[in-house]
Amino acid sequence: MEYSVVIPVYNSGEWIEELVCKIEAVMDQITEDYEVICVNDASPKLSTWPALKKACKTTKHLKAINLHYNSGQFN
């Protein structure tokens, strides 16, 4: 993998697809060898994880990780 874009998401279900599409538009101009990794940091908003799973089905470069406990930015 040439590039990995890692995005922490927390209560972000409403805009995650738009974000990933914009990242893909830029990265596709640079290379095809990349991945976008979204890490759901135990968002209490229930729409975040389903939105990530849905986006993974339609976005070939997207991977999602769902943490069961909020560990925060520095952990």
C-alpha cells in the first residue's frame, strides 16, 4: 500500500460518505494504491457504524474499524 488515510470518526454518520468520496476523488488522481481507514471510536450516535458499513460496500478503498470502547485521540 502506497498511502493510508486514517480518519477517526465519532458521531459522523451523516457526512462520512461525502468525506470518503472527496478523499477518493483526490487520491484517484495521485495513485490507485491507497486505502482509507475509518475508525469509529465507540460513537454513541447509532448511525455512525451502519453508515460506515454501508460506505464500505460501495467504496473499494474503504476499510472500517469499530472500537467497542472510546479510547480517545492519544491512546
